[in-house]
Amino acid sequence: MAKKKTLLGALGGTPESKNTLPATFREDSASANSAVSAEEAIQEVGADSEQIQELAKQELDFLAALLMPLIVTYGYPPVFQEIYRWLIDFSDKKRTFPQLAIGLPRGFGKTTLMKIYIIYCILFTDAKFILVISSTASLAENILADIVDMLEEPNIKSVFGDWKLGVEKDTQKLKKFGFRGRNIILAAIGAGSSLRGLNIKNQRPDVMLFEDFQTKEASESDVESHKLETWMVGTAMKAKSPHGCVFIFVANMYPNKNSILRKLKQNPNWIKFIAGGINSEGESLWEELQPITQLLKEFENDLAMGHPEIFYSEVLNDENVSANNLIDLSKLPTVPYEAGDIAGGNFIIIDPSSDKLGSDAVSIGYFEIHDAKPILMELEEGRFSPGDTILKALGFALKHNCRLIVCEGTAFQYSLIYWFDQICLQKGIMGIEAVPIYPGISSKNSRILTMFKSYAAGELYCIGDARLALHLQITQFNPLRRDNTDGILDLMTYAPRVLLEFGEYVIAGSIIEAQEYEGMEVEEFNSAF
């Protein structure tokens, strides 16, 4: 009969209802991704030891909750799950020397993921010498201290045993101990340190983690960067075990040519997994941890401070940070209008797309006219079906008493006009005009570059959350590429033309009438009796 172990888990229901496993540890539990407050009680739950070990080996979320039951409050998103499985696949191969570069955005917990991976290596692989290298010795020692804290977690001791029972040496920079049927060495050093003496117990590193290895200040110096790269390649990596070693370089991009991650991305001998904080669909890489609204506000702050390139490189992990220097967003004229001001007219523009995976998102923008200038007031973006696109645009029109809906009329997108008319007929909606607009003979990038000039000159504006999304696309726009994410940019390029081509539909004729009604005197007692 399998032996039961006692685990600590946050209260989330009766253990019996979850097959004796704590709610925090069960991936399929409805509360697995919910936040656990510090005030919540902790209960002891009996569980099968072999089952726990197998789940910890197979599931990242389970192992994370086992290691940090009061810290882990969200399940890892798909990208992190794939990186973790990717690392494990390479760790299980014998007599290989994989060189893995991982680029994850700042503030998304990449260091914590690496700590969990090292714990996995200790518990489930044959790794005997794990070396952590950071920009300074103290940073590497802090990572090592956190790894030891995870080994000290009561859940780990209860299921896997106490690592300290086999300790031979325990210092800040070096741990030597017998555990899980083998001798294990954990070491931490700073970049540029001497590697003499690392042949401990006739072992050399078989896992080498470069975490927070290059500082931004070092990347800005050609001399420092060259020295760091030379030490990494010529000293650190040459200290590997001849029987196999996994090299892992974890970082985020820096906005200059000396970024090591940027160079490794171009190196064919390194296998890369690089992700930005915002994906091509405009969604956060980890919505629970860093919501998209939070990221956009962070970008707006960096922009207001005159350094959008920091967000662009370190959060979006984009090496082409200087691709678009055609417009200085920090010097844009102040928007002289606010939401709620009486508009001289309004209209809606749709930049359609298919709902197939890999296509651009559909962009729907609501514009108002103030002093003959179009202003993007509200924005809706997503992967919508044609029917959903029509309904969302009609929702804008009915909400804002808008008469005109303009849709890009190229190729199949023209058919959207027909379905607009059909849906309006079915729902009994009258008075809304859906019309096509065509791009003309100029290329898309040429039209967008012209729009940049108008936007910088204050000939059209954007406010609110739509402004954040617009500015993000502006900074990402590369005039040398044809596959930019540019749905909002297209809306802005069409806006001035809508005024010229469809002016009779744009003018808000009901505004004067509405103001006249508001000014009329109404008698309170007008009864004849």
C-alpha cells in the first residue's frame, strides 16, 4: 500500500471533494488559478506520495504550488508551459550540449520559472553540478538562496526528503550534499569571476544558467560588452562537463547593439525561444499577472518620459527598437478636446480581417469631428467573425447616434457592406449608412507615413485607451516591412478621407435640433383645468 504524505495547501474546499489533493495543487480545480490571500488558513491533507511525485514531475503548475503554496496564485500561461517542457526535453538527453536562449519580458517572472526548473533538475534528472551565473556574485547567491528555500519547503521535505541530511558544505556560494541517490553541487558566481576550483568532487557543471548576466549599463559599453561575451564563451562555457551540459541564457532585450540576447538570436548555434509581453493579437503574454491595460499604461508612462524604446525592447523583446524614428510621440501636440465635448459630427471606420488564426485583428474605431478634425474616441479590436464585426459596429452607431459606418472595400471585405444591409433589415434598423472606402493607388506603408506627418502636426487626434493602443502600433511600425500590425493605423489613415468623401453623412444635423429642444421653455402647469 502506498504511503501517505502530509502536505500543506491553501483552503479551497474539502479534501475529499478533490481526491485528497489540496485545491492549490490541482490543475483541474476551479480555484487553481485564483489568488490566495495571506490570511487564508492552511490545512494538512493526506495524499499518496508516488502520485504527488508523478504530478510534480509532469505538471509545472503542480510543482510550483508544491514549492510555493502561498506565493503561487496564478496558473502559468501556455508560453511558459511550452518553455518549461522545452527545457525538460533537453535536460533528459544524454551526452548533448544544447545552447538555449530564452527571452521573456521584464516583470513576467522569468527568474522564478528558472528556479522551478532547477528544482526539477535536482528532483527528477541526473544533474550533479548546477552552476548559476549572474552579473554579480550577490545576485547569483540570491537565486541560490531562493532555490534552497524551495528545498526547505515542508511539502518538499515531506514528499522527497530533507536535503540537509546529506549536506557536506553549505555556504552562500556553494552547496554540496547527497540527495536523491547522488551527490549534488549547487554553485553561484558573478560574471568575470575565476572558475578555478570548480572541478569539485571530480565534477564539472552539467547545467549552466546565465540569469541576469548582462546589465543594461554593461550593454551600453562596447568595452564591457566585449569583455563579458569573451568571458562567457571563453571561460564559463569551456568549464562544462565533457559528458554533457545544458547552457541556458535567460534575459530580455536591451535597446542597443551590444545586447547579448540580440546577438544570440542571430547565432545559428543557439536555439531560441523569445516572446514579447504583448502578442500579435494585442493580448498580454500573462493576462492575470500583467493585464494588457496595465501594460499599455506602463508604455504610455515610458512614452511620456521620452523613452518608449525601453518598453519596446525590455517588455516587447523587439530588437528593432529604432526601426521607426519618423515620429516623436513625446512631442505630439496636446489634444484640445475631451470626451463629452459636443461634436460636429461622427462616424465609424472598420478595418476588416478574417477570423482565421494568423490574420490581423479586426479594428473598429469610433471617430468624432471637432473643429473639422477627426478624433479617434473609442476602439474595439479582436478576432471577430463578420457577423460579430457588424454587430459591434452597429452597437457603436446606436450608442453614439452615429449615421455613417465606413468599411475598407478591398477584395472580400466589400461583401461586409451587403451583410450590413441585410442585418439592419432583419433587425429593423433604419437610418445607418454602410459605405465602402478604397485604399487608392498609394501603398499601405506610404499612406501610413503620410498619416504620421498629419498626426504630428495636430491635424487628427486620438484620446483615451485608444491612444495607448495607437501609440503602441506606431512604435512597432517598420516602414521596411509589409507585415506590420497596423489595423489602428489604417483607421487613422482613412479618417481624413471620410470627411472629404462622405461629409453629408458625417455632419451631426441633430445637434442643433437637440440644442433647440433643450432651450425650449416647458410650462409646468399647462392643464386647462
